[in-house]
Amino acid sequence: MEHLFKLQARWPGGRNEVGDIAAGNLKTQVSIPPEMDGPGIGTNPDEMLLGAAATCYMITLAALLERAGINTNTQTLESEGYVDVTNGVFTYKKIIHKPAIELMPTASERDKERAERLAHKAEETCMISKALRGNVQLELQATITVARMI
């Protein structure tokens, strides 16, 4: 089975213009970020790549934890994307995912160990991570805690 995703884009002209994209529920303006001497309106490819990697990771992790029967109190994610500019060449170098998984108060030490393993497995098996591997360095810094009994 194959899934098809489509995107429509409009770009009005030069480098520092503002365009727009629409793909399913994603509808936004796009431009070059101010860090790269652009207008910084809407989003940009760097943020969208980071967003794709982060949301894919987050959803994959949730599915793996659910299948393993590991209940969480909360799951949060901070992701960082690093772009190198050398001699005017822009290269997306690295993405670091920093998930924070808080297990339920009844979680065992074994549950914590399993959650840690699944956090790494999610990064290895996420579709976007697999697409980036070999081109963008991917790192994981997971924090696994157990909620306190109330």
C-alpha cells in the first residue's frame, strides 16, 4: 500500500519574498528566516524539517509505548535543529530529540528500562528519521521519570 501526500506552493518572486504552502491541514506562509537574512514571515524549510522529524518521532514513540503496555503520565519533546553555513553553503547538520517521559506512579524499574529502549527504537524506526539518516546526524537525549504517588 502506498500513501500519497500533495503540497501546493506559491512563490511571488525573489529571495526575500513571502510565499505560501498548503498540504492537507497544513496551510502557512513561508519565507527565509531572519537568521539567514530573510523576512522571517511564516515558517521556513528548516523549521518544517525539524517539525516533521519531531512529530514523526513523537507519534512513533507513543505507538511503541502503547504497544508495550507502558502507560505514561506525560510525554513532552524538545527538538533542536542545527544548520551550518560555511562559505555560503547551508547544510542541515544535526537534529537532537530530547523526549521527557513520565511514567505512571506504579511503574517499575523494568518499565523505566523498557521506556528508555523504546525511546531509542522510536528514533531508529521513525519514517522521517530513516529518510534523514546518512544525511543529517540524529541524536537522542531521553529523560525517563516516574510520577510521584499522590
